[in-house]
Amino acid sequence: MTTLSRRNVLKGGAAFAAGTTLGAPMIWAQNIKDVTLRQFGTGVSNLNDVANKVKEDLGFTLEMTALDSDSVTQRAATQPNSFDIADIEYWICKKVWPTGNLQAMDTSKIKNYDKIVGIFRNGKLTPESTIAQGTAPHTVGFTEGPDGKGFVDNESGWMTLIPTIYNADTLGIRPDLIGRPINNWSELLNPEFKGKASILDISSIGIMDMAMVVESMGEYTYPDKGNMTREEIDLTMAIFTEAKKNGQFRAFWKSFDESVNLMASGEVVIQSMWSPAITAVKSKGVPCVYQPLEEGYRSWGGGIGLSAALTGLERDAAYEYINWYLDGWVGGYLMRQGYYSAVPETSKNFMSENEWGYWFEGKAATDTITSPTGDALAKAGELRDGGSFQDRMGAVACWNAVMDENQYMVRKWNEFIAA
Amino acid sequence: MALPTMAVLIFFLVLPIVMIVVVSFWQATEFSIIPAFDFENYEFLFGSNVTYRVFFNTFKYALITWALTLGIGFTVAYFLAFHVRSLTWQIVLFLLCTIPFWTSNIIRMISWIPFLGRNGIANSALISWGVIDEPLDWLLFSDFAVILAFVHLYTLFMVVPIFNTMMRIDKSLIEAARDAGASGAQILWNVIIPLTKPGIMIGTIFVVTLVMGDFITVRFMSGSQSANVGRLISNDIALLAYPSASATAVVLLLTVLIVIGIMLRFVDIRKEL
């Protein structure tokens, strides 16, 4: 271990402050090597490959900690001194931002800001698109100024999170065990799959999947799935509690690995799933489809936030890191896992034409598509489930959200699990 | 000597518990905890029928696991203490019992999952033997799986104290009983069981407290489909509801203390040790 203690890093920062007054850029270049930034977030983008590449390209050390969504929220809200960079989702930001543990980021320091896709700026993928229900990223993406505590609905120049990663989620299925087309969210509760269905046990995301199912069944149409009333929550939970009592579900999953194991072992044939979990099942040689559904996708987005305590050299390093993040290497890496980058056009430079065509443009693969770890995912001629970026992100029905009645919903969720 | 011990106990045992009790009266919003003196957490806890269901479930797991671990644990200890004659073999066999404890108990628990699954070893074996035609779904992600894992994990906690007290039974007492004409069953019932009561009680306290405080076994083996009190607490903590988690923890603590208090009325461990 060559990483320095925080104390030493701070000393380095002080030396840097002295150095800048003399206007010597060389000192900066040497000092930045001593910086250690502590990043934490959900497993999706906390990848050791990224930390290694940061060390290689930028010279400083990035320490990664991967936690589940609940723990991430908890840590961001209660332990502001335990991290420098928070890699969180937008709905988590809605909860954490009011605590003042994060600082607003100056978009003029973000080189590729103008190339960030519209979803994160004005909410629109294309000028014609309608904004989906739920906590759409742009609604919690900007604050009024450097010390802003609220959210504003315009591009104010001060971002709460710099968007990094996002995707459109749907149900995963085992086509070999189902043997017929699946086109609707309502299939999750189809008695045909009794004892072979699963849903995720993370309340804030699970409730959205439930809402998609309830709407698809024709039981109820929500005015806003992302912000239900108590009656709507009760109604949704009642439908799922009944299904649970009838033995519809094999299990509920909380971690990524659990969802992969449930699917790969055949315990479950239809369930809520995340894109890389599909990839993981496929790379075991088990057929698995990320099924596009008529009602559309449940989408989510993540971004990088800076701890309020971050200053000086460390903050400069963090901006450097953010600019590097949007510069394409990470984007290419994430896109090869089936996610999207906030600045797709820079990622293109780090992907082969075949990869770009398959993952982004929805074209048939011209050659074998491999995962970042080298497993074959698709053969020549195969298409990505759901098609192109425009097809998938254009069909978002709702975003992961935090409701006003969140605490009530959580209590009801606990009852559902205990039922 | 007493003073440092007291200090350690106060600092590491009493103080944390006092803190939990204090926090249980606080209020929480989604991202902040507000010091207060409020009975809201307890009101919600006692006002929700989920609490009663979950406590019932916790007792159910504890009771069934206790009965099974006692049966198996007593038999194993009896075999070791009275059937194995040489001390060397007693030690060898006893160590054999502890081998599973060289791995983490999470690993021991999770390794049941592929074994019991729909396409797991247990089901394929039963199908190939012609015992069943369809895989048995209740083997995994069910109360059966939870109790199986509990029994597997905690039987040794029963074996050790029972074996320990059995080893200290004066063999001449058994001979005297036999000379007086007692049958094997009578010796077991009238001599051995009364004399091993303290061991049984210590084992019972271990098993009951472990099962009642567990949450991870229930989560994994039931596929998150069942809940016990531990899971209620862990869910609350995950959602930052520390006050509500503390209130549940206080109620659980009191429940377990009452259970142990009742058990201690039957056997005075201190006297028998």
C-alpha cells in the first residue's frame, strides 16, 4: 500500500496552496500524484478498472467502495466526511441534496457540458419527446448557485450531480423456459409463472416496477407513478400481496448477484432485472433476454457529486476526474456493458464500429460482441434487445423516484415482505 | 480487579444499550434524526399487526429450531460422553463436530442454496431415484430451508454445553442406579437428564438468542419472502430509520430477556455450575 493518509494529503494541499501563489504549475503536477479521492456508490460504476485507469491517465488515486442503494443513501446523508466523491442516482440526490452534504458544481469547468444529452439538461431526448413520470434527472440536476440548497428547473450553470451513467430497465426473461413471446409488464403476475417470478426488494425501485405491472394489468392508471398517494400505494401493495400469498414469487432479490443466480439456475423465469445482470447470465451460456415491453421502460440515471468538504487541490483533482470521466474511455467501457454514457459521442472514439453499431445504433453485430471482461455476448447478425439508443431511451415510461409519501410506502413495503 | 471490569462493562455494554433506548424515543425523517421524547415509534410498532406477525414468526423459528437442536445435540453429546469410552476418541470426535466452524457461517448457509434449488442436487437425486416426479419447490426459499439452516448452524451450540456437563457426571451415580435395578430409560430420565439440565439450559440460551437475533439466515434462506424481527430492524436501518429500529430492538431485547428469565426459573445455572 502506497496510499497516503488523509493527513498527509491535507498537508500536500497546504503546500499546494503555498505553491499556487508563486504561480508554479509544476508543483500542481507533482502534488496531484499524492491526492487520494474516496469515491463510493452502487456497484454499477464503481469499477476497479476505472480506478486503475485514473491512476494511469491522471496520476492520482481513486479509492472505490461499492454499496447497495440503501447504504449509499444512508452514507451520503449521514457521513459526509467519509467520502470525497459520491456516485449516486438522481432519486438518491433528491434525498441527499437537502442535507447540504454535497456541493454544487460549476458547469463552466466541465469541458463536455454542451455535449451532455438533453435528458440531463432540459429533460428532453429530442425536442419532441415528452418527459416521463418520476424523478426525471433534470428536475434535480440543477441548483440556484454555488451555495444552492434547492433545485431549479433551468440550466443554471450549477449542477448537483454530473451525469455519468443511465439506462432503461425492463423485465428479464428466460426465453428457453417460457417459450412464447412476452410483451407486457403484466406477465410478471401471470399465474402461468407461479413460483417462478421475482421482484427486487429495494422499495424505491420495486414500487415502480409494481406500478408498471398494475397499469399494464389495466387495474389502475396512475396520474404520476413517481409520486403516489397513500390510496394508490395501498392499492398497488394489495395486488402484489395477494399474488405473493398465492405463491407467485420464488424469491425477492436485493443484490445484483442474487438476481443473476436466480435466473441462471432456473429458479426464476421472469423478474425485474438490471442490464449487466442479463450480461452476466448470458456469459454463463444461459439464454436470457432483456425484454422490451409495450408499456415502455423504467429508467434511472446516476451521476457524480462532490462532498461539501472537498476543497483546494482535491477539488481540482475531482474536476479533472469528472472531465476525464466524460471524455469517453469510461463511457465506452460502460456502453460495452449495456449502459449509456452521458456524452455518447466521446465514447464512440473508444469503441469499435461494430460495438457502437450494436450497443448504440441498434444495428446487427458484424462480428462477435464481447463484454469488457472478454466473454462473448452476441454473435454476428444478432441485435441488441430493445434496439437503438433512441428506441430505448425514447420509450421511457417513468424514472426511479422518491415520493412525498416515501415513509408510508416503505412501511407498506415492509408489510408486503412480512405478509 | 472489579473496577476495570465494571468500567469495560459500562462502556461497552451498558452505555450502548442506554443509547439504543434513548434513540428509540427520537424521531426521524428520511435523512435526519431528531432528538426528542416521543412514543411515536412504539405506538407504530404496537399498532401494526405486522409486528405481531413478525414476532410470532420469530418465536416459531426459535421454538422449532430449539426442539430440533436439543434432540440432535443431546443425542450427539450422549453418544460422545457415554458410548465413546476412550478420552482420545472423545476428543477426536468432538473436534470433528467443530470442523464446519472453520468456515464462515454465511458460507455454510449459502452452500445450501444450490443444493436445495429446483435444479439442485437434492431434487435431481430424488427424481433420479424415482421418489418424486416434479422438483420439490418447498425445499428452498421456504420456512423449511430457514429452519434447516438454523439447525445446521446452531446444533453445536447445544452439543458443547451438554457434552461438558455430561462429562462431569460422576459415573458411579449411573452404576449405583443400575445396581439399584433401574432400566436404561429410567437412568436417562431420572439420573442423566436432571444432571445435564444446566448444560441444556446454557445451550438453550445460546440457540434461542442466536435465532431470535438473526436476520441474514432468514433473508437468504427464505429468498427474502419471510420476515423475523431481525429483518425488521435491518430494513429500518437500511432506510435510515434508526429511532424506529431502536424501538424494535428494545422490544426484542425485552422479549428475549423475559424468555431467558422464565427459563432461569426452572434451572439455577449458577448453583449447578
